[in-house]
Amino acid sequence: MLRLEDASKSFGGRALFEGASLHVRADDRIGLVGRNGAGKTTLLRMLAGLDPPDSGALVLRRGARVGYLRQEVSAASQRTVLAEAETALEPLRALERRMRALEEEIARDPTHVPDELASRYDEARHTFERGGGFSADAELRATLVGLGLGPEKWEQPLAKLSGGWLMRVELAKLLIARPEVLLLDEPTNHLDLPSIRWFEGVLAAWPGSVVVVSHDRVFLDRHCNRISELSASRLTTYKGNYSEFVAQKALRLDEAEARRRNLEREIAEKQRFVTRFKAKASKASQAQSRVKQIEKLRAEQALLPTETSERTMRVRFRSAVRSGETVLRLERVAKAYGEVVVYRSLEFELRRGERVALVGPNGAGKSTLLRIAAGALPPDAGTRELGHNVRPGFSAQHQVDALDPRRTVLGELEQEADIDDVPRLRGVLGAFLFSGDDVDKKVSVLSGGEKARLALAKLLLAKGNFLVLDEPTNHLDMEARDVLTESLSGYEGTLLFVSHDRRFINTLATRVVEVTPGEREARVRAFLGNYDFYESTLAREAADRAPRAESAPPAKPAAAAKPRAKPAPKDNAARKLRAEVEALEQRIEAAEAEREKLDWLAADPAVAKDGERMKALAEERAGRQAEIRALYEEWEAKSAELE
């Protein structure tokens, strides 16, 4: 589909990558990983044909279309969300107009249609059908809803949307356009967890190839069959998902280190021979031969992969004092924004040492609950009560925007510091990878990742025993996320947080609280356990509801609810029909049991990490569901005939 050959790219004298080659096949799901600043976005733009390589070549299969999702999207258009999404259908609209023109031409003399005209019409219709033309409008609306862009947003102008919502519109356009190659730069960054689950379902059945930059390990585990890592200006590709990449890379580095030690011994031996005999005429040719051998060994040594020496964050969150047993209690809390009621009578309690993750769709009320808990937003009614010795620390979702761009990095941290902390501020910044002249940089010139690290450094100084975190991993690369996760794992205080990083939730959460929109107010429901337990519980509940939710049959022919035919006349035809009905009921029950097994398998975290397995399960479930519907239709027909 797409091939990058021996490409190089430099900026300001710094080589981002050299000799990079990547072959994207039709069934590939490639995860592109590497530290912030390694050049992942540049490489993705190069694959999209937007940035040319300094050297090398890009080859795209003839007729293949490439769709590119940028990391940041800006829009000042007054075009509505729905109108913007519909622009993705313009190629289909043009094809439909061409079909109508051909139909009019055929209608002029339907008894004498030239073969060439009929062939053109058949080709156009086939292309239209293959592109989903007859169901395009329905799929467009379903895609918008799946990404959280419900009907209430369809008439909103793009100019009034935040960057996150604009990203969803762009992603919807890509999915609707159905390009053969999808290039995605952090596609889940601005999606809530329900939208991520929906998007993963779409991606599992996607017929084309995908190259994705992501810091979401769960996503890379579930959907990638190859991982390409940009590190030390090299692009290295591994087979398998992210977990398999980590294991393979560690083994590769171990083998390279062993080979490096062997080469060093060989070089040292040959160098001793050269040093001892280079001055002797009888040994001069042998010494010269060994010099050449040393050069070859050193060239091989230089090509061996090495663990990068890039610095790593060193973070440890400490609480100043131990809190009481009850950390937070919200009683009959109400909060509304104008006429939009979020909570009418919220009851919520946190105990010391709990780590509670709030999950649910954007706009349901997670951030409102978080801000009320942190004391950053007063409730309209009800009470917020902190326990004994509780010292909250709050990191808001847009905390990086609250940094003063006019201050230096050190000056910004000084605003949060106590007098006793001032002498160690440079050490704190060093732990967050700000050293030397970095501390004198203006906040305005920092990257998104650097601003996120500075905001976390400010939170560290607060020494709170109750941390309230709204999307703390935003803008952090995978290594920084790991360090933050590890540091919070050892934190002795209480955590309340919102995150769309499922690994972060899985590692930290002792309780998951789901916040979903309700008719009168947001619904709050607790699940004791981590994200995997929460997700498997939802899968079981969906499986329990599935028979009642299916549109095919009005009732399920099973056990107590099984509809029975009236007593049949004692004749051969009736007995035969009754036997067929009972056989169908048994087949339906068996098929539904098989479908339930598939749902349980899909909810298994070990299975969910395997993108190929998840895709196969989705296809198998769809086939099983079609079988169940057909059985129900046959059962209804036979039952009616029997009656």
C-alpha cells in the first residue's frame, strides 16, 4: 500500500532519523512509538506526503488513498458540524451525480443501450455500492454519535468548538471517507472512554491499513500487529503488539550487549598484536591485516542497538501529614450551569488510602464532581466536608493553561513554594527534566510535554495527602507516564482522578465510579476494582441485555419465557412441525450461549490485548448474531404455521 525507503530528515542540523524504511501492507496495524521530540509526527506527515524527506523515497500504490489525522486542528469556519462531516461524502455525491446523468442518458432510449454506456454505468454503480453510498448518510450520523458528537452538536458552528471536539469532527470525516491507508496522530487523545471503545470496534473491522502514533499502551496492545520505534535517529520495526515489542526490544538489547562485549575482546586482542608487532618487518603485513579487521569490527560495533541515554523523570509524591479515616464527604450536593442540571442530590464519600477513578462520557459531570471535591467549584446546594488533617492538591485538566507564560520555569515554581522549599527548587525541576539553562526558559516557549511536567512539579510541592487529578497524563510521553504511574503507586495518600489512559486506571484504581448522563441528573455508579473489572462487568451486563435488546424477535423462546404453540391436532404434519419448533428453540439457545462465550472472551484483558484476536472475535460474533436472527425468523414462521 505504502512504502518509505531509506528516508532521512533533519531540522536545524539535528538528525531526526536517518535511513528510515517502512513497508505498510494492506492488513497492517503499525504503532509508531518513541519519546516526545523523536520525530514521530514528522514521519507520519512524511507518509502522508505533506513533508518531503531530505533523502529517500515515498511510494504509494496506484489508486490508494491516504487519510491523515493531525494532532492539532484549528478552525474558524461557521460551517456546522454536520455540514463539515458531510464534506467527506463529496466523492460519493459526485459519483451519485454521475450515475444519475448516466441513467438519464440510458432512459432516452432504453431499448438500445450501447455496451460502452452500460459498462460505465455498472462500474459507477459498483464503485458507489463498494464505497457505502446507499447507506452513507446513516453511517455518517452513526459515526458522529459514536464519537460523542450527538444531534445536539450537529448544528453548532466549528468556530465555537474546542480543539478536542474539532479533532473528533476530523476523525469522523476520515472514517466516513474510508481511505485505504489511515495515518493517525494520537487519535484517542481527545476521546472519552465510551468513544474509545466505539472507535476500537470500528478499527477492529477496518478493511485498510493503519499507522498510528499513540501513548495508549492498551490501544497499541489491542490493535497493532507491528511496532516501529523511533530512537537515536533510527527506525526499528518489531512484529507483534506493544507488549511483545517491549519483550523483543529487551532481548535484542541483551543480545547486542553480549555481542558488544565479544567485539571489545576481539578488538583488544587484535590491538595488542598490532601494538607488539607493527614495528617488526616480518610481522608488518599481519599487523596491517589486523588493523583492517579492527576497523570492520568497530564498524559492526557502531551499528549495534544501544539503550538510549536520555534522561528519565524521578518523581515521588509525599504527603505532609496523615489524614483522618474519612477524607471527603459530599451530601445532597446540587450543581447546575444555567438550565443544565448536572447534580440534584449527589452523595459521595472517600476513605483514606482509596484510589478512585471517575469514568464516563465527556460532559456527563466527571470534571464537575472532581472540581467540587477539590474545592475549586462551590456546589449550589448541599455540603462538602473534608476530614481531619486533609490537605488537598488539585491538578486541573487545563492546568498547563494556568501557567503564566511571562514567568520563567523557576519563577513559576517559586509561586507554589514555601520558604523552606526554595533552596531545593532546582533539584525538584531536575527531577522533572529541567536542568541548567532550562530553568530560565520562559513558560511561553515550552512544549506541551514540558508544561505538563512543570504543572506536576508544582503539584509535588503542595505535599497534599488528597490528590485530585484531571487527566494528569495528558501531553506526557510513554516513559513519563510510566514514571508518574509508578510514583503514584507508592503514594500513601488518597487519590481521586479522571483519566482516559486505561493502563493508568488499571494500575492505580481501587474503585471505579461511572458518571453517565441521566434524565434529571447525572447517574453515579461505583464498581469495586480496577478498569478491567469495570469493563468486564459492562460486557456481562450487555450480554444479559442482548436478547431483550435485539430487534429480530419480540420474545425469546427459552425456559420460563418460552412461547409455546397451542395443542396441535394429532396428525403427522402437526407432530412434524412441533418437533421442528422444539429443535429450533434448542438451536437458538445453543447459539445464544456461544455468543455469550464470545462476549466473555472479548472482555478478558489477556484476549483484549491481541488486536488480531479481537478482530476475529468481532467477525465471529457478527456471524453468530446473523445466525440467531435467521433462526428466530424461522422459529416464528414455524410457530405461526403450527398454531
